[in-house]
Amino acid sequence: MSDLRAQYDRIKPEIDSAIQSVINSTAFIKGPEVTMFEEELREYNGVKHVVSCANGTDALRLALMALGLKAGDEVITSNFTFIATVESIAMQGLKPVLIDPDHGSFNVTAESIKKAITPRTRAIMPVHLFGQCADMENIMELARQHSLYVIEDAAQATGADFIFSNKSVKKAGSIGHIGATSFFPSKNLGCYGDGGALYTNDDGIAGKLRSIANHGMKVRYCYDDIGVNSRLDTVQAAILRVKLRYHDLFNDARRTAADFYDRALAACTGIETPRRMTFSTHIFNQYTIKVKDGRRDGLKKFLESKNIPSMVYYPSPLHSQDAYKYLGCGETDFPVTAQLCKQVISLPIHSEMEQQQLEYITDAVLEFFK
Ligand SMILES: *Cc1c(COP(=O)(O)O)cnc(C)c1O
């Protein structure tokens, strides 16, 4: 699905020397690279503050903690996402209010969010799924009207651009009150272990996030908040500093691969290629197609027989998982999610894909539908 080895080979000297220099310094926790990386990522995203943390799930959880939401408060999010999104809400004693995404974009829309707003709603957590932004302009307007917080789950979309109707452009994660991202190795900006970060333009929220991520401590041994230990370690920050310099190049390479897929598969009537929205660029953390007529699992098996990896993100709606049955959602409440879970399949995509690999994969897909 991804080829982290080939990517490493390409940048090996820089990565190796970055890691070695952290080992030489022995500043493994809160070393200077952490602050330097935060500053560089801040610059890249055009936000006022970046606070790094241990992983993307923590980033979401820290965001909810910093906003001071109370047990039972409702947070609206997508039923079609990675479990971490919903888990972070439930973990804080808040109530995840799940909604269907749009079938075309895989993302929640302002219209569907609006229908789920109740007097207990406090926040909206849109997910920029597979590397393309949700409609942040309309979501922010809706949030403003109802005085709700917006936390962007930008784990799959580091570097995607959101384009407003007045043509101004902002990075995924930099638009809501807080943006959260992950540096899990398979994300577009991935490190060599776990890592995450938060973005905000609000000084107060930034201070709170920084404190909570470090035991609730502002001044040493003075605890203003109940916090956690959630830090990006220095080795990972040093690796990320190198990879951030290549990030746009790597995203462009993924887009080139996606363009090839789009063209090669355009005439294939058995599938639908990913829809690209005019208000967002797409960084293709996943290249996810929809297979019609119940043939998804057949295609997956066929690809397997040709040694082509593929993945189903995501195979089942979250409300039907045992851990989330307590939410009391009806089995048939989410027709779009149910349909997507049966139709989607993601094809290999990464920064090192070769023409030959793309041809081999698309030929196999076309052969299956012949
Ligand atoms: C990966 C991911 C996360 C969590 O990130 P981790 O670093 O693995 O904790 C959260 N939300 C989405 C949508 C993700 O894809």
C-alpha cells in the first residue's frame, strides 16, 4: 500500500544524520528539534501556534480537553472514519453524534451536520478523509451561527489546501478552532514511530494545549490543569524536519499517481474513481474507488491473486461496533455509510510509485471488469 523503504532510501543520508545528531546530543525529550519542527510546521501551515504531541489520537483528545467540554456534551462527527476520531470523543465522556458522510466526497457536509445539532451540541469534528478537505467554509459558517467549536481531524490531510469562495487558501487543520494531525508512518507526513500535532490561531487555546500535553504544567511543578504526558520525541521531530522539506514533492508524486489512476480507470463502468471537490486540493493519503454491483470483494481477491495489495477503509460503520452499541443508534440509521462500507477499496499509493506498477495495477482492475 505504501513503500516507506523506497522513500527512506531516497532521503537516507539526511535522515541518518538527523537521527545521529539527536543521539549525540542525548536530548531525547523536548530537545531543540521539537521546537524547530513546531516552528517549521507552523510556517508551513500558516497558523499562529503548533503544539506537538505523542500521536494523532492524543491530539484529538487534547483538543477536546483544552476546550473544556463537559461530560454529556455532544460532538458531531462522521460515522465513516478511523476509530480514533470517535474514540477521542467517547474517551472524554462526551457523546459522539455520528452522521453519514456525503457519498461522493466521503466527507461530512454542513447540511448533514445541521440536522444533527441539538441544544447539547458543543463541537463539530469534521474529518478530511483520504486527504481531501471537508467543506470548511460552510461548516465554519454553521458553527458560527450555533456557537460551536470546530476541531478538524486533519490526520490524513497534512498539506491539503482548502480554497474559499473568495479564492483565499488555507491549509487543512488551520481553519477550525483547533486542527489535529498524526505523523503515523503511513500518513503523508509520517515519522518513524508515533507522533502528532495540534494547530490553533487562538493564544489562549494554544497555552491550554501546551499545558495539558505536559502534565498540566505551565511553570515547573505548578499544575494549572489536569494534564497528560503526550510529547513528540526528539528523534521523531528530527526525522519530521527532514521529511517536511520534501512534503510538497511527495504529495505531488501521490497526485501524479492518482492522475494516472483516474485516466486509466475513467472508462471502467464497474467502478467510480474518487471525486475531487473544487474547494480542496487532494493529497491522496488513500486512492479510494467505489465498486458497483457488489463486486468489491471479488475485485480484492482478484488483485490478491496478482500480488497487488489493497485495503478496505473502512469495512464497517462505527455505530455497529460492540464498543459503540451503547450509543443506541439504529442499524439502518446510516444508509450512506452502510453503502460505502460495501463499496470502497483503496489501491496502493505513495510517493515512490513507478509507471510500471501503476500500469500493472490498472491493467488488473480493467481485466477484472472485462
Ligand atoms: C491516523 C488517524 C488518526 C489517529 O492518529 P494516530 O497517530 O494513529 O493516533 C485519527 N484520525 C484519522 C482520520 C486518522 O486517519
